[in-house]
Amino acid sequence: MLYLLGTIVWFAIAGLTFFWQWAHPEFRFLEIGETRISIGWFALLLGCYNMVRWWSRRSDRLRELQKTALRHHRRGGDGETQRPEQPPNPDFDFSQRPREPDGT
């Protein structure tokens, strides 16, 4: 969300800079040195950079959500399914001592 906000701010700065230079061509303080290149181009470049970063993070988050949903679907739900209660198997009841073998 921060990158999207940065994108909007930099695009607004670029737009305002271009508009100011169009409306007041006699002012040259918004240009880079003696090159007559507007600072608005730099702001536009930063806005595009922030937009690419926002888009890539958003795509990564959506991809992770899809992977999670696919794993959830493959497991057959959330793994917390209720199984019917079954009586314990006496063959695996180790709470009592084993019987002594006959001494014969």
C-alpha cells in the first residue's frame, strides 16, 4: 500500500510540475541545470518505479494466496475434520502389565 501511495504522490508531483512549466514558461527553476530537462520527468520516473514495485508485491501476495488455497484443497480441507469416535483397540492397550507366560 505504501508503494501505491508513493506512486500517486510522484505522479501528482510530475503532473503539477509539467502544468506549472506549461503555464509559466518564463520560470526555469524546475529544470535540471542548464539542460532544459524538467524535474517532472524525474518525478514521473520515480512514480513508474513505485508502481512497478507495488504491482510486483501485489502479484506475489496473490500467488501466495493461490498456493495456500491449492495446498488447502489438496489436503481435503483444513485438516481438522471430525472422525467418528471408535473404541480403543485392545491389542494396543499398554496400560496393563502383560500376562506372564505359562511355566510349562
